[in-house]
Amino acid sequence: MSDRSATPPLTEITGGVAGPAATYAAVRALADRFDAAGDRMRGWAATGGRTLCDPDLLASAPLSPLTFADAEERVLAATAGTHGILSTSLLYEADALLVRATVDAFVGCDRLVASSFEVLDYAAGRTLGCAVATAAPYAVALGVVAVPASRLTWRHLPADTRQRLRDEAGDEEDAAQEWVATHPEAVQHLVDGSGGLLDGLLTGLPAGGSAVLGLAAFHPTLGAAASDLAAWYGPEGEPQVRRRPDLAVRLGAVPPGDLPGLMHHLAETDDLSPGDRPGDQGTIEVQTLTASDGSVRHVVYLPGTDDLTTTPFSQDGDVRDLPTNLRLIAGHDTTYAAGIEKAMTRAGIGPDDPVLLVGHSQGGMAAYAAAASPAVRRRWAVAGVLTAGSPLARMPVPRGVPVLALENADDVVPGLDGRWPLDLRSVTTARFRRQTGSIGGNHGLDTYAEAADALPDSPSVAAWRRSTAAFLAGGAVVSTRRFAITRSRASSRKPP
């Protein structure tokens, strides 16, 4: 356990059973109860009307006219009078309408604000894209003249001058990274307007240029831009899944025990796919927990992106690359997701075995998408999802599956969907703040493990813990299987 005095400060917890969406649902349920109460009261009022017409009561009128009149008056007052059941039922109906209208107004206001930001971000992105497109010919001309000249001049410069220029360039790169790391909200708005940015860049092409590139001329949202760019990479290909018994995870034989344990285990799984071993990239782990009563549960650990520099002309067998991110944001199927399903089948996960999906970054997106997939839900009993540093706001929602999403407010990656965390009853988002001074440090699993250790038991977090408690109970017999997922073919796309 880490020192809690040094843990990242929690900024907010949104969504879940205590979030506004759950509150709206509870308030709508209250309106339904008002409706039901009004219906019952109208039924009682009808009973009062039938009482007034009762033959025995009418027959008593000639025998006791005063008593009959008093009874009629009292029944009328109780049913149709100013304070009677019928008028009260109308008040209940009016309250139900008012409550629903108020909730709808709040929801509509939230949607209007989100739509307004999208429109503004698109306009800003398009303006930036047009500016870049306008300046591009001059930049190309400058490069044609200046780059060869600078190369000829470079070797004639004194050694100390060349070193100073290298250091200054390095300082600029560090400064740029520091700015991105400390301004994640600005990057989020830039990403949200990427559809406009792409459209602005396309305006600089000759007529029909976007069609030559295979891109649409208009991208109103980030999802539309991501979908179009993902299509530029060509078809996904089929997943190839193979066992990797030669790879080992130290925590593989240990039940996770708690949230930090899940994060540390995921970090060890991520370490199985280092950048200098491309043959090991795409590795995941399936951990099987067998309790003393014989019940079986499984935890699937899904690391994040291995290669963010993939171009349409360099795509290889790596499934955890840039186009997979684009396809996930656009809501498309991916080879990574198909490979995860194959690995779960080969691991022997039964249809009734509870499964907890744990993912970082792109792996969290894949876990979230799997839990939202009707096909996956039909095949396996997905009991919960835990994500760290994953942009989820534009993806299909896994309704009915409890999700806990950890987000570092200083991590730029969760904002790459261009939206703030959505308020969803099934999704609890815990945001904290940890600034390490670098993009990688802010996004690292060590940072998220610290946050998981400090996570308080708010009502929404406590509900997620209860729903996944069986996965974190000790005393289970553990076995693990590791699988490497790759694409069946390398991209053969040629530049247009």
C-alpha cells in the first residue's frame, strides 16, 4: 500500500448510482408514482359516483330526505368537491407533469451545452485548418529552398554551435511536451474540433482532392473524422491469437485483492509488450480465479496502445495501433476486440462464468466496447469493467454492466474523445489530479495505481466494489494464460 498522504487528490466522482442520471431516473420514478396515485384516486372517485346511484341509497330518500341529502352532499364533497379525491388526483397528475418537464429541461440544457461546445470547437478547428492549408504552399516552398541550404551549411558550423542548436531543439521539444501535459483541456477542445480541422485542411486541396484521398468533404464531429481516417487504413484483417506460455507475470499467481492490485497486475501485463520487442506486442492475460466452493471467475487484463505512429502505408501486424484507436472512437469493430474474444474462448471461459474486464488506455476502450457489445454479452457473463486513462465518452454505453473509469485530470489521453465524462447510471467516473510534468507520466499505470489506492468509498464507488467483490476476495486458486494478438496481414495500401 502506498502512502495516502502522497496520493493524488480526488477532484470529483460523477455518474454511477449516486450521479445525476440516477437521480433523474429516481425523480422520473417519483413522477410515475404520482401518476399511479392519481389513477387510484380517480378510481375511488368513480366508486363515489356509483355510491350516489346506489339503489338502496336512492330508496331511502323518501323515508329520510334530510339524511339522504346530507349523505349525498358528503359523498359529492369527498369525490368531486374542491378538496375531493377527483381534484386531488388532478393535482397529482399536474405534479407528475411538472417533475417530468423539470427533468427534461435539465437534460435538454446539458445536451444544448454539449452541442454548443461541439459547434464552437468545430468552428475553431476549421479556422485553424484553413490557416494551415493557406500557409502550406509557402511552407513547402521554404522547405525546398531552406532545407538543402541548411544541410550544406550544417557541417561547416563549429561543433559547439551544432551542439547548442541540438540542445535548444531538445528544449523546445521538452517545452512542447510540458505544455501539452499541463493543458489537457486545451487539447480536449482541439480534438473535439478535429472534424473542423480536417475540413479546413481539405479546403486547401484542389477540387476533388478529398475524393482522391478517399475522404468525405464534411466531418461535423470527431466521430465522423475518426471513421473517415480509420477507413483510410483499409480493412482490418483477421486476428491471429497464439498462446504465450514463455511470458510470465509475477502477479499472475496472486489474486488481485483490491483495486491497486488490479492496476499493478495490468502494468505487469503491459510490460510484456515493450517497444523493443515488436513480436511480443498485443499480449493480454486471462486470470482464472477458482473459489473454495468451486465457483469460477475470470479477470481479463488489456494493455493499451503499442504504436501511435502507424500510417496507412506502414500498418503491420500490430493490433494495438493508431487505426485501432480511431476505429474504437468511431464505434467500429476492431481486430483487437475480435482477438480478445478468441483469447477468451481459448482460455476456456464458460458462458456463465463472471468476467471482469480491466484495461488501460486503448485496452480500457476495448473492455468498454466489449461490455457494450450484444454479441459479447450473449456469449459471456460480463460482470464489470475497470478502465484507467481511457477516452470513453463517444463510445456505445455498456448499460447494465457496472463500470468504474479512473481519469487523471492532468492526463491528456482521456480527453482524446473531445468530451467531458458523461453522466451515466452504469458508469462511475473517478477523476483525480496528478501532474508529473510529462505526458507519459500523467498517463502511466503507476499514477493510476496510486489513485486506485486512495479512492474513497463514495456511494457510486461502493456500489461498483460490491458488484465486483467476488473478484477481489482472497483464498482463490489462481491460474493464468497469456495470448499474443496480431493481424493476419500487413497493410499494402499505397499513397494516393
